[in-house]
Amino acid sequence: MALDLPDFPWDQLVPFKQRAAAYEGGIVDLSVGSPVDPTPEVVRRALARATDAHAYPQVAGTPALREAIADWYGRRQGIALTPEQVLPTIGSKEFIAGLALWLGIGPGDTVVFPEAAYPTYELGAALVRAEALASDDPAAWPESTKLVWLNSPGNPDGRVLSVEQLRVAVARARELGAVVVGDECYAELGWEPPYDSAPTPSILDPRVVGDRVDGVLSVYSLSKQSNLAGYRAAFVAGDARILADVLAVRKHTGMMPPLPVQEAMIVALADDTHVQQQKSRYRARRNMLRRALEGAGFRIDHSQAGLYLWATRGEPALDTVGWLADRGILVAPGTFYGVAGAEHVRVALTASDDRIAAAAQRLASTRRLAAS
């Protein structure tokens, strides 16, 4: 019997993309959060030096990479981890999609994820025929819950969970005997105080988990902070027992991060300068887009961190997508991310400076026409 998988939503954007492309000056595509800026030179040099990769790489990562990941958590998040508590992955999406399977979750079990959520959490539940529940209220999580996904900063809405909110979620997951995972891929991209000067809170913070990380994992990706989406460079950290079980499966299936990528990750994790430079680029684009959207009558909700603005005109999401497409701007409807996004659109910051400026100019023209 074929799996009953969620629909792949992006096909719905094809007609809107055609409308936007017909606009004079061409399309400004703000629908996908894929980096457009160059991979930092220091990282590219590290990759080039490691291209003589004739032997199979280690699934667990080289000792140097595991040390680099642990050091990064200590330096950036103030979290003390051992190399046995970290594991590299081939990007973060494959880990998110596969974890329910690797944990032995199946029919009759429940996988919980945010009400406004990246679709892969639900996909992971569908792959094992578990129940999928979109819920932000830990008190509402049922006894059948075996896996909880938190996402902070959130995709699509840029919402940041506080230490107290994370603590409550972890306590409830432990009460249920469920594994709880924080998807934290945008942690370095905070925009509003106090997140503008330090990473957003991690689920592994001692203020959240206490003196043990039992049943708790953190997932992080270098795609966003370091423009490494094409490298598929990510990692998971936390409960060493769970990671050992996951590692055993990954060894059997040959899920090996390529050695040149592992070497590039070591350099990227040690260099904070390029991260701050990229954050400055995104901050300028965000400020320009936010002003333009608000000037055109949009309200921006949440969006304290991450690569998106969660915007609304108080109408059905696809109506807003069409309105923007008629101005040559393509965005993602909030309905791609659950019923909580019925009247929102996700506007990505991942376009070049000139295309962001073009979008802002088109929105400003709309405001001028409305005022005349």
C-alpha cells in the first residue's frame, strides 16, 4: 500500500510564478529560503583542500568535527557537550524526516509539531503512519505522544520560544516519555532584543533541561548562517543514548557526510566573522522589506528572528499571494504551513540586494497610487 503522504505544496505556486514573471522588470522571488550570497571563501578553501577524499568518510564524523560541534555549542550557546553528544547529518531535513522511523515510532503513536510548521515534521509522521498533531500547547499533547518537534526561531513565522516556554515543553515531553527535539537552524539570525546580539535560546540550555539532557535533542544547520545549503551541512546534539541508536541505523544505511564537507564544517564552525557579515546583509534586506510591506498596508507578526517576514493583509493567504504576484513579487502562502497561516504569507529575505530593492520600490508605488 502506498504511503499517504502530504501533498507537495509548491506546485500550487506555478500559476502565481507565471503572473509575477510577466511583470515589467521580472519576478522578485521571495518564496523560498535558499541562500543567494556566496559561500564564504574561508569555507570554500577548506573544502578544496579536502578533495582527495578517496576513503569512505566516518558516519559519526571525524573526531575533529565532533570537537568543533561541541566547541560551537559551548562558545555560542554556553552549553557543555562531549563529542559523544553530537552527530553530523547530511543537512537537517533528512534527519527531521527520518527520526520517527529511527526511533521505532509507528501506528498508534503521535508526533507533535508547531501549529505553523515546516511540512517535513508531518512528513516524518506520515512515513511511519503515526498520528500527526499540530499543537503549541504542551497540556494538549496526548499520552500517545512519542516525538515532539519544537522550532525556534520558527519557520515560517520567525517566532522565538523563551527559556520558560522551552522548559515547559521539555517537562511535558519527559512526563509523557517522549523525545523532544528543538529545530534551531536560525538561532544566529535574531533581529529584536535580546536576540539581535546573541543566539536565540537553545533547548539544551541548562535553564531548560536542568542538569541532564535525557530525551532532548537540538538540530542545527549551517545552510542559513554560512550559506552552505548546497553542502548539506548540519548536526544534532543532546542525549548520547539516542544519538548512539541513531548512529547505528545511519551506519547500516550508509548515511555518511562527505569528508570534504566535514572539513568545511570545521572551519565554518570556528569562524564567527562570516556569520556576522551575513547577518548584516540579511538585516539590511529585512529592514527594507519590512518598511515597504508595512507602508503597503501589511501587518508583520512574530518575525523576531529567522529568514522570513510573517505578513498579513487580513485576507485569505492565496488572495495576498495573487496581489503580490500582480506586482511581480512571489511569496509563499501561510497555508503551506498549516491552518494557522490561513491569512498570512511568508516573505523570504533570501534575494539579492537589487531584487529586494525592486520589491520595495514596487510596494512603495502601490502606496503612492493608493494615496493619489
